[in-house]
Amino acid sequence: MKRLLNLEEEGEDHHHQKMMMMMKKQRSILSKTEFSNLNEDMLFEILKHVDAPTLAKASCVNKKWQKTSNDERLWEIICTRHWVNIGCPEAQVRSVVLAFGGFRLLHSLYLRPVLKATALSQNQSSTIPTKWGKDEVHLSLSLLSIRYYEMMDCNYKRRQK
């Protein structure tokens, strides 16, 4: 009788393992096909509404998501989301930022640290940043241009030697 019970248990274990393997396969198929196969336009529209950390994480999904996540237009949306009217035409600001390395670089080097410090000084639970004034925007653009100028100057000095 014990031997019969053991055979039944082994059969149930085997059946359970088989079902678990089938479920894993189905999950992996679903996870691969649901969002990773979105066309680029649809993905771009979705990513326009996320915050910077989410956009950075999205670039790790696959090559298509990485290409879309690195689009300067998305990083421009994230950077300018915090700006108030700074008194300059948007096209002019855009051309300056792109000339100095782009909005992604601007965000990672200058905006993100300031946003982090602002959130920490206001309240730990408050993660929604306030609108930036003209001074904050000008400061971040100035820092970006100084960094670019320093890089150019170093290259110039190396060529002189």
C-alpha cells in the first residue's frame, strides 16, 4: 500500500513539475510579446509621460527600447517639464543644449542632482518637483556650457604641446 501511495505522489509531483514548466514558458512568451513588440511611435508616446528614472530603466529592456529611450526629444520633455517661461525662444534654448551635448547629458549632470537636493530639503515623501524659475534654468545651462568649454580648452592645450 505504501508503495502505491509513493507512486501516486511521484506521479503528482511529475505532473506538478510539468505544469509549472508550461506556465513558465507561457509567462516568458507573454512577457516578450506584450510590450517589447510595440512599434516605435507607440513606445515614444508612452515614454513621453514617464519620469527620468523610468526612462533610464526603459533603455535596459531591449535594443529598440534603448534606441527610443535615448531619443533627445524625450529627454527634452523631461528637462523642460520643470521649467517656467525663461524668456528665450524654445528653439534657441534647444539649439544651445544640443550643441553642448544634449538634454540627456544636461539632465544627468546638472538637473538630476538639483532635483534630488530639492526633494530632500523639502520633504522626504515629496518626490514631485516644483517648477523651476529662470535662475535655475540659466544656472544649469551655464554649467553645461562651462563643462563644454573646459573640454574644448583641454583639447586645445593638448594640440599645442
